[in-house]
Amino acid sequence: MNDLLFDQINKLIADATFAQDNVRMLTLRAIKAELLKAKTAKNAEPLTKNKEFQILKKMVKQREESAKMYEDANRLELAANEKAEISILLEFLPEEVGVDEIEFAMATCGIDPYKENMGSIIKLIKEKYPTADGKLVADTVKSHLV
């Protein structure tokens, strides 16, 4: 694990505790727990930035699903708490790659946009933008193939 990120989270936990910001403190502790779990898992490989981003994106997705379920059950206070946690998690994620960047990468990758090349094109785009949403990449590439 990147010790700088780990130290940063530890410092932020201390700051949130001192400020008595419980939502922030608990969210940061959850991040720390997930990173530690990934680091200490059986046969675990060293954490990379991309793996950390995957963990954080998974945490965001879980909270989005929970917020939707809470809203459907008319538990708005719980949904608001999930959304607050999402905003804290998003602080540690890079900006999402948009359709424009994917289209530009596709146009400049040097591979002809034919259906049989779809996998190669997606692979190159994912190498260039490892944090890009896979479904968005696939849908964008698919829409531009002949």
C-alpha cells in the first residue's frame, strides 16, 4: 500500500475526530479498513493506485445502491448519510473520464474501428485511462464501430 495514502488517511481520521465530524471519520475508517483488507488478503499483491481506485469506486457504488434503497423505503435521513459518505469517497478518486476523452483515444489509437477490433480498442483505452468506467468505454467504442 502506498504509505503516503495510508498516512494521509490516518491524518484525516485524526482531523475528523478532533473536529467531531463523525460521518467523515467513519467513512475514512471504512476506506482504511478496505485498503487493509485488500493488502492483507491471502495471496494479495501489493496495492497499486488503480487497485485503490477500484476499491474506492466499489465503495461508492455500494453507497449509491444503499441510498437508492433508502429513498425507495422513504428513509431520507439514511439516504442523506449515504450521499454524504459518497461525497467524501469521491475526494480520493480522480475525475471520471468522459465520452469525449474515450472518443479521442479511440480516434488516435491507430486501430481501424471494426467490430473484430473492439477488444483491442477497449484494451488500449483502458490502459490509457485505467479508472474509466468499463461499461462507458465499451458502449462508446461499440457505438463507433462499423
